[in-house]
Amino acid sequence: MKAKELDKKFDRGEDISKVLDLSRARRVNQEPRRVNVDFPSWMIHSLDKEAQRLGVTRQSIIKIWISERLKEETTLT
């Protein structure tokens, strides 16, 4: 299928997922990278308490909060 035909189908709201090869698809700038951060014990305790309350992991709550703050900062600038 040519790109123009694919664009037309997409614009008409047709399901184009059957013609896409998603086996090698990737999200740009979404590859995880490891970062080590040292936190004081009281902060770890607070993070664990909040993560447990929300039913998520410590890592998840850290990522959620940092993401929220970064989004907030981008809207301010």
C-alpha cells in the first residue's frame, strides 16, 4: 500500500492497524535509562507509605511525581 492510500484510509477513520508492521515500532525518547539517586531514610519511608496507599511501587511514585513536576515546569515557561 502506498503512503497516500494509507493516509486517506487513516483520514477517513478506517482501521489501518492490519497493514502496519509494529514488530519494530518504538517510542522515540522513551527508552529507559538507569539513574541512581540517594534519598534520606525519612524520604524513603514517606515514599513507601504513599506508594502503598496508592497501590504502586516506590519507583512508580517517584516517576509519577517527577513527571508531574516536569510537565508543570514546562507549562510555566
